[in-house]
Amino acid sequence: MSNIFNRIGLEAEFFVTNNKGELLFPASSGFQTDSFVILGEFRAEPGTTRIETVTNFMESWLGIQERAKSKCKVIDINPYQEVDIDLWSTILKKQGTKEITQSQNIYGTDITRDSDAIISRSKIKGHRLSIGFHIHFSSYVEAKTLYTTEESHYYEPVTLPLQLSDTGLPTMNIRLWDMKYKKEPEVKEVKASVSRITKPVIHHIVEDLDNTLFPAYKPDVQLKFRKPGFYELKGHGGFEYRSLPFSQAVLDNLYPIVDHCYNLLEDLDV
């Protein structure tokens, strides 16, 4: 007997500002960040249904909003911000050495060759920062089978006291292998699972999302990390789609986005 299990999880990045709209470092207000320290991020628990995935994300999102309110901070989900050279320099100093992204691209786009620099009259005037909305996909087939163990016999040692003196106390113990037991057959379960997320599956899903979702939510300017085709392999045997920005438009259409993603997993051939 085998069953298919599909799971989708959502992760989002965001900006933190004060009431004047000035960009802040999220960690200073207790928000989680990744290695790019100017962006806050949160990961919701993955779900096995559309409702569970959306509910988990909204619960995490509302928790972020409550924390911001308690600290008199503002969560900004405009897809990108422009910062001047001074702030950009501060960001680089705070993050130190940043690991090269593990993202891959189905079209061969090399992220290391792109830049979000704002250039005017051949001089860099600032940089654009963008926030992402990452969709985690996993799908696996789990098979179960029952088997019955064979009847077996075994011996259990028994220790008997042996009295050899007039004191009434045992002075020697004798260990005897004289108790025979029978072990009755048992029914046991064996489970095995295999991921359905193969390289062709990744290519198919990423290409579909590039054609169906990305055009509806892409920013109005070209951004280094918000281009079609980006994904990252994950340790759980799945992957995440990384091209989408996070924005109010994405938040407003969360269920249709999640619904479409589940449809892609459910359409896979067993």
C-alpha cells in the first residue's frame, strides 16, 4: 500500500522602518534575518493542505505585525527600496562576508553577474534592495508493508542459591540455563519513502510559475533577485521557488497562489 504526501511551505522577507519611513536593521528590533542583514524574514510551518499552508503563513505574518506594533516599528512590504551609498556601505560592513547564494536558475542566469546598483552619469548613486516570497515544494510516495516474524525459542539463565554451611546463609550461587521460552510470531510494519521532486519536475514547476505567477507580481523595475527561473534545492528532498517578490498584491492573493501550487503537485504522474 502506498500514499502520496504533498507539502507546501511559505517564507517571506520584509523591510522594517520607523514611523518616518527610515530603513532599520531588523535584528535591532528582534526580527529574524538571513545573511543579508537589512531584510527581515519569517518562515511559516509547511502545510499538507491549501488551508493549512495559508493559515500557517497568516499566523506567522500576524505575529510579525504584532511584534512591530509593540516596538513602534513599521513592516514595509513594498517589493523594493532604494538606498544611498552610505547606507549600502553600512549594510556591507554589518554583514561581513556573505556566502554566495545557493540559488540555481533553469535558464542559466548567473546571479553573480548581476547588480542592483543605481548608476547615474557613470557613477553608482545607490542600490536597490528587494524582498522575496519563497514557495517550498515537497512531495513523496510512502509505501507500507506488513510482515510476520517466525516463531523462535530462547533460553533464560536462572541463578539458584546453594547452601553449603550450617549458618543458614547461601555461600555459593549456581547459574543454570534451564528455563526455555517460546517467542510467538509478531506482525511488524516496514515503511519506505521516495521523493517525487526530480530535476524534470523542478524544471516543469519553475517554468510554470514563471509563466503563470511571475508576470502578475513582478516589480516595475528589473531587480537582481527577482528574475524568472530561480530556485534552490532543500535538504528535505524538495526545493523552493525564489523568483517572486513579496508585496501586498501577493498577500491579497495568497490562497489562489497556494491553490495553483498544490495543483502542480497533484498533477504529477505517480
